[in-house]
Amino acid sequence: MARFDAIAVIEKMGATGMVPVFYHKDAETAKQVVKACYDGGVRAFEFTNRGDFAHEVFAEVVKFAAKECPEMAIGVGSVVDPGTASLYMQLGASFVVGPLFNPEVAKVCNRRLVPYTPGCGSVTEVGMAQESGCQVVKLFPGDVLGPKMVKGLMAPMPWSKLMVTGGVEPTEDNLTAWVKAGVYCVGMGSKLFPKDRVAAGDWQYVSDKCRESLAIIAKARG
């Protein structure tokens, strides 16, 4: 069962403005990355369902975070079907993210009051996701759609809470552009976790980069 309710999770996403997106087949590495992000100020973390036995790694990460990162909401990403969503919710996922919108996933998440953030690439898809109870909708892929898409959508639908993923970089220009366009938060993966830094176990780099990115977001928000 999720450690945080939907309201708490959505508030964590919005308060910090950033959700790191990460996967690693080694549970110990994943734990250290989560802890490094937590030390850097992150309070919502997306572990992607990418490799074989990813759910087993996720289960270990959730248990670790409950003790070492008590305020961190751990969610699962890359979910495209209800069965996978249900599996991860059984393992303690506090939120579910996907690259696409599947109404059946919305149903199983709504049943347990777990936030579902589906990937959408058009205004119509965002509207359909909102009708299905999705409070935060992912605009994906961000590098294809761009900040102008966010700004254009927010004009007629100002109630929207958009999380942009894909092409988000931990730089002042990039993050400021997304924030000024009106995003609720951003999802950031590889740019936040360079493979060489992870391989070297440079967790201080990860913490510093998270802290730096959160500061840029806070500044852009004014």
C-alpha cells in the first residue's frame, strides 16, 4: 500500500517542481541514487519499469526509502497496462506514470486513490486524461512538443497540472523555459544521472545537481 495519499504526493511534486526518473538493475545502486536525490531536496522519485525483474528492485527500494528517506514518495514509471500498475501498487508505489494514456490504468489507480500521471501528446489527450481523474498529466515527449505547447495548452485550460518529461535538462535556460511556460513540475532522467557518475558512485554529484536544479526552479517561479 502507498505510504502517501494522492493529495500528499501531488503536493510533493508541485512543491519541489521536479521528479527524478531513474532505473538501474542493481538494487544497491538504485538505493544510493534515491538517497542522493533525497539529500538534494527531492521528495518524489520515479523508478522506471524498464528491465527484467524491475519490480523486485523496486520492492527493495521502497523498503529502503521508508527507513532512510521518510518523506520521499516512490512511484513507478513506464507503465502501459493495468496489470503492471496493480503489481507495483501492491509493492507500495505512491504514484504511477506512463508514456501513454490508458483508461484501464486510470481505473485501477483510482480504485486505490493512487495518482496516475499518463503521457499525453495533444490537448485532446490531456483533456481525456483529466476526465478520467488524472490530476497531474505528463506532457511527453517534451523535447518534441516544447515549452510553447505548455503555454498554448495552459491558456484555455489553466487548471491543468502538467509534468513535462523528455528533453528536460538541469540548466538554467532549459528549466526556466519550462517553468515560465507554466509546468507544474518536470521529470528528469539521464541528464541528472550521467552514467559515468553513477558507475563511479559519485552520489555527492547527484545530490548537488538535484539541489542546483531545485534552486533554478524556485528562482524561475519567482
